[in-house]
Amino acid sequence: MHVKIGLELLAGKIVKFDIFGGLGIASRNNYYTQVAYREEEYFSEEKGLLLFNNYRYEGSKIIPHITLGFRIGFVVFDD
């Protein structure tokens, strides 16, 4: 589930700027078979902060999501 809110700004007649953000949650199920790497190579203390350890352990969990975005668009056809 994800809820987003945004703003669309027009710059002239053909350029649009779309700014948006949102919050959400996701249900994730991690299960692994035939793992072919050593855990120490990928999950050290330094790297643990970057990976947030979401993929490290098996099982079900609920995790938060944050979305921020910016798009530039051009009007090709106008009614």
C-alpha cells in the first residue's frame, strides 16, 4: 500500500513539472535456497547500514517505504 501526493506546475504552454512524495508499507516474504556466497562478504557492519538488512533474514516482515520524485514532461498534443 502506498499513498502519494503531488503537484503539477506548468512552465509556458509545453513544459510540465511534476513533483510528488508519499509514504507506504510493504509485506515482504524472504526465503532462500542454494545460497552460494559467504554472509560476511555482503553483510559487514559497514555495509549493514546501507542495506538496512531487509534481505538478510528469512521470513515475513512489514517494512516502510518512502517515495520522492520529480519529473519533467512536454505537451505534444493539446485539445
